[in-house]
Amino acid sequence: MLRATLSRSIGRAILRRQLSSSNASRPLGRAAKFVGGGIALGAGLGGGYYMLTPKPVLAKDDSEIEDVDALIIGGGIMGATVAVMLKLLQPKWKVKLVEQHDRVAQESTNEWHNAGTGHAALCEPNYTPLNKKTGEVEIDKAVATNQKFMISLAFWSWLVEMGILPDGTFIQPAPHILFVHDEAGRDWLRKRVEKLKKLPAFAATEYTEDYDKINSWVSLLCSGRPRDGGDPIACSRHPDGTEVNYGLLCRNLVQSLIELGGDVQLLSTVTALQQQPDKSWLVAVQKNDLTPTNQTVRARFVFAGAGGGSLRILQMAGIPEIAGYGGMPVSGKFLVCQKPEIIEKNRNKVYGRAAIGAPPMSVPHLDWRTIYGKDCIFFGPFAGFSPAVFKMSGTPLDWLSTFNFSNIFPMAAMALQNMDLVKYLVTEVFSTKEAQLAALRKFVPDAKPEDWTMVWAGQRIQIVKPDSKVGGKLEFGTEVLSSSDGTIVGLLGASPGASVSPHIAIEVLNKFDCGASNAFNWHVALSQWIPSYGRDINAEPGLYEQVMDKARKVLLHGKTSGYRSGFATANHLFDRMDADKDGVLTLDEIARYLTRHTSMQKEQIQTLVEAIDQDKSGDISREEFDKGFAKVVAGLVRRGSIAGKWEDDVQVPQKSA
Ligand SMILES: Cc1cc2nc3c(=O)[nH]c(=O)nc-3n(C[C@H](O)[C@H](O)[C@H](O)COP(=O)(O)OP(=O)(O)OC[C@H]3O[C@@H](n4cnc5c(N)ncnc54)[C@H](O)[C@@H]3O)c2cc1C
């Protein structure tokens, strides 16, 4: 208690120093007064709300307290990854994960709430900005992000190989394409490719300005686009890109955590934290059941992987390190297309460049998605604004309650410095359907409004940080923040997020005090699981191919890939249809099954069987069924074509075959 009070005092002292040393005394003008007034009102409302809310009571009696080694708050991809990694590194530890919703992966991690890109910087323009002074394209961010994603690929491959994750169904191969449609864009893209191609991780990148080549890569980009006389277009393409279902990955990880002996508690919200003299944390967990009482958990280590809720949790913990931090909510919206004939024209992740003034996370992209065999295309994100920290629950008061005396000034200063962004967000929020369609038509010139539906994606809470020079700064990345004693760590921000979750998890574990005492053992284990751990993938010859080959074999194309699982499902279906178990399907067997389980008419079934029956024998063999099934189910068509090509082109290393 004393420590928490002390922490808060230190936090306030730090903030006072920031206020006096910064340009607080400079006249901010009318805009500042307006923004400041708005923020002060917000803080007042938020503070008032919390004053009126009954305070959670922490149990004092030991018999009412549940003891754990580590408490992970939040069942998103970050909480799940940290929990599994920790349980693997410290198998005897009691690791408990609590989630406020009735299932995990409901907020940003949900497959419908993000674009599912495996951010490896193969196509995202914001990682390679043009330095206006030198005219050079800067690639440091791209190289760093790529290294982090390779850690993800290696870790996920290892988890599948060890049987900790069931298979690679959560990840699919999807070439990553960068698309530009003006001369300046071409110039920038040429420079980008030229510079990156020298590195092993980017060596496979191709660049073209040729209409036909672009048409062969992504025919949707050329749909309705004149071959001659249109905008000057160009694309780069990297074949090793991926599409990831982070929702599925998160659920699989949480299942693994339970199998490894971890504890998962749903419908349970963390409402208060208080540090004890022995440095452990008492955490009030409000069970969303019929009792009004809180459960109390005592944890030696706490990880706040609560997405938009992490800021509030660290504030509740009262650690001085969080003083001055605020959060700026930015919602995302996607146009979704489910029409098979359109989806067939794009099996890639296609990224464009952001509009001037737009935040980096709003670069437009046309994403092929596959969500449980249902293929679709997302286009966006369009920015939206909802003054909330969660998409699936809560009220604006959750956000307002994060305002306090320490962050009002940084928030106001940030708002004033980012008028471009504010203008951009306001324009986006009020943008018409015509404007949204116009943005889409830069990519798909003949897009029709009736083929696209707008859906709300996840809620991002961007970090606002105190800054001694400018008062407050808006950050678009992620930040791992910890108490000085290494007992509580939280993750703020949202990008590149899920893609680099294993890298962030390692950072989180290293921040824990126990990380220092276990450093040697943990480093040994991590380097056995992750070949590129602590090494430079571009400096060591063969390292990139080693990691990528394993990912190809285990996650993307081999026996444990989603592609193979798709065929396993097809085989299972074959067995169910094959009533007399003679290894071939007759028209009668297929018709009987399909009329029982679908609304297909006899003529449709007849046509389907004729299409599948390639040797025209009248019966369908297992091989014909696999191929035919792949033709009928759109997702398998793509996986079949890409995986087939890979098997023809690339020699699978013998020892790993
Ligand atoms: C529009 C959009 C597009 C994106 N596209 C991509 C992409 O293509 N690729 C990519 O890698 N990333 C992408 N991201 C980012 C990615 O989705 C996030 O970085 C990632 O999902 C964050 O995971 P998380 O576990 O930190 O948070 P979340 O998934 O938000 O999980 C936090 C969990 O904590 C729970 N929680 C919160 N407070 C409490 C509490 N007090 N008690 C108990 N539980 C609590 C919440 O209910 C939630 O389940 C995108 C994000 C958005 C919004």
C-alpha cells in the first residue's frame, strides 16, 4: 500500500517536472484552449465516473486469495502468446489467464477485426519512407520488422512441429504485393526494391511496370483498367507473404495453454491492482456471475495484455512509469467482398501508399482473407472514431476514465501537433459511400457498390506519450512498459501487433524481474526453438532460407499445413459419403449424401459429379474427389494451385521431408 502511494507520488513529481520544463507556458492559442477544454471536460467526466463507481474490495484473508506465479490479463493474441511462452519456459509455474469476455480473441485479435496480414515488411509502404532531404528510401524499419516476423514464423513452426499447436491451419501463403499508381510512386517503389533486394530476406522481390505482368499477379487490379492511357502503375511482389487468422491462432494457443497445465478463466474482469510489501500484486477479478463479490488473485508477476484496456490497468496499478501516458482511439472499417468470381482475381495481400496526412496504419490494402474456408476480400481500413477502448463491450467512460491530471497536457499537446491527423480522421468519419468507393476504385477500377459491404473492424488505442520537448507525442507502434521492479509489464499500442507477437512476448518476459535470474536458461531454450533468435537473418548466409524452408514445410505447404488439413477434411468427407466402403463414390452415394445435407437439386448434383469425374468412368475416385473438391471449394482451389506449384518448383530438404 505504502509502495503504491509512493509510486503515485513519484509519478506526480515526474509529471510536475515535465510540465515545468516543457513549453507549458507558451501561449497555446484558441485552438489549444478548445482542445484543452475538451480534454479537461473528458477527464472530469471520467474522474467523476470513477468516483461514483463502487471500489473493488481486495480480500485480506489468505484463505480467500488464489496464489499464482504469473497472472496474464487479456485473452488476445498477446496474452495467449506470453502465457504459452512462459508456461513452456517455466513448466512448474502456475500461470493464469483472465479474460473479460465469454471467449478469447474477441477484440482486436478476432479474425474479422484485423486484416490478417503477416507483417513482414514485404509490402507495407510505411516501413520504407522516402527521406525528403536525401531522396533515399529508408529501409531500417522494414528490415527490423521483417526480422521480428521471422521470429514469429520460426516460433509457430516449432510449436506445430512439437505438436503444441495442432497444425498450420491459421496461416496461408499469400504473395505480398505493393501497388502504386502514379509516377512519384513508381520512382519510390523502384528505389525501395533496389535497396531491399540486396538482402536475403527481400531477394525474391520482383518489380514490374508491365500491365500484363500485373494482370497475371493480381487480375483484380486490372479489372476495368485500360491497358494504355491510364494511370502509370507499378507493383512489387514477394512470394513469401502470408495471410494469418490471428483469432484461430489465439484460440489454438489458449487451448495449448490449458493442455500445458495453465489456467484460463473467462467472464472475469480485472478491476483493481495493489502491490504488497513483498512486491507481489493483489488483483481484484470481478467474476461476471450472480455474486457481487470480487475474487482476489495474488501474483508474483502480472502481464497487462489487455489491448485497449492495458493503459487503464497500468494506471490502476499506480506505477510511476505510466504517468503522462494517454490513449487515442482510432477505429477501423473494412469493405468486404464475398463474391467468388471477384475473390478468384486476388489471392494476395496488396498494399498501396497512404494519403497525405493519413496515419501509417491507414495505408489502403486489398487483402485476400480466408476465414475457416470462407474466402473473401477486405479493402481498407477506413478510419472511424468511437470514443471507446473496446469494440465488443464497454462505454465511452472506459476511455474517459483514462484521463487524469498527468496526461491532460500531453494529450492536448498531441492533439495540437496532429491537426493533419485530426482533419484526416474527421474527413474519414464523415466520408460518403461515393468517397469510399472512389478509394476502392483506385485499386479495382470497375468495383460495384453492390459487391462490397462495410464492416467495423477492431479498435486501436494509439499511445500518447509525454515528451519533454513538445509536451506530448502520438506513437503508432507498440511499447512494452514495465515497473522498475520488473513485477508488472504492460503492452501499449497496436502495430505491427499480432504479426510480431512472439517477439513482443520475448521482450515482455525479459522485462520481468524473473527474466534476469532465468536469462541463461531462457536464452538457451529460445535459441533452440527459434533459429534466428538473437541472430541477424540478413547477415548470416542461409539463415533466412533455413527459417523460411521450415515454415514452408510445417506451416504453409507440408503435412501439417492448413492446405493439407483441407485435404484431410476432404478425405474424411469422402469416407462419410462412401457408404459401401469400396473406395469409390457412385453418383447414387454422392446424391444421397448431398440431398440429405444440402439444398442442392438433383440436376446440380449430376452436373457436379460430371465435372469431378475427370476420367468419365461414372465413379469418383479419391484422387478425383480431392481435385474436384478443390475445384468446388474456392479456398482449396488457391491452396491447391500454390502448394502444387511449390512442390514442383522447390526441393523439400530430405531430412525434413
Ligand atoms: C483495423 C485493424 C487492422 C489490423 N490489421 C492487422 C494485420 O493485418 N496484421 C497484424 O499483425 N495486426 C493487425 N492489427 C493489429 C492486431 O489486431 C493487434 O495488434 C492485436 O490483435 C492485439 O492483440 P492484443 O492481445 O494485444 O489485444 P486484444 O486482441 O484487443 O486482446 C485484449 C484482450 O484483453 C481483454 N481485456 C481487456 N481489459 C481486460 C480486463 N480488465 N480484464 C480482463 N480482460 C480484459 C479484452 O477483452 C481482449 O480480449 C490490426 C488492428 C486493427 C484494429
